[in-house]
Amino acid sequence: MSSPTIQETLTELEGTLEEERQALRTLRRAEIDQAAARKVVLEQRLRELTASRVSLGATERKSLERVRGAAQRNMMLLIHARACVRGALAAVSGSLEGAYPTNRAPSVAPLRLDVRR
């Protein structure tokens, strides 16, 4: 059996990121941890495959762009999930630190619009 290509590794990474996205959306910790472990392995494999400085073809570049976008979307989900957990912990502990604001401070001056123009 031959070793995986860059394209195969990127495809596997893209699938792993999709699984991670689903796990992040439903806050399934075990699956998030599994995806993180797979990403480490796939990153190492990509580093080894690209160590020869072989230029990427159009297909690989498109896959890499999709992987980058998926990774950024997952990062935003992770940031949101972390904020939700912090907010929940703050609510349970009675601490205001880390909690979402429940009301906004009134503005300094009322807003006036001139609609006659």
C-alpha cells in the first residue's frame, strides 16, 4: 500500500474538520478531542509531505483553501462555545466576570434623526 498523497491528506483533513464542526455545534467533548488528535496526525503528515517543497497543483490549492475556511469556521465555533461555557459558569457561581451582559447602559445622548431632508 502506498503512502497517502497531499490531496488524500487534505481530503481527510477536510472530513475531520466537518466532524469537528458537528461536535462543536453539539458540544460533544469526546468527539472534539478525537478530531483534535486526528488533526495533529494529519498536520504532521502534511509537514512531511510538503518538506520536499513540491509546489501544489490547482486541485491541492483549492482543497487547501477549503480546509483553511473550515478551520476558521471551527475556530469561531470554538470561541463561541468557550464563551457560552464561561457565561454558564459565571451564572452558576454568581460571578459577573465572564458573564454575558444582560442589559446595556443607556447612551449618553438620545439619538435624533432629521427625516425632513
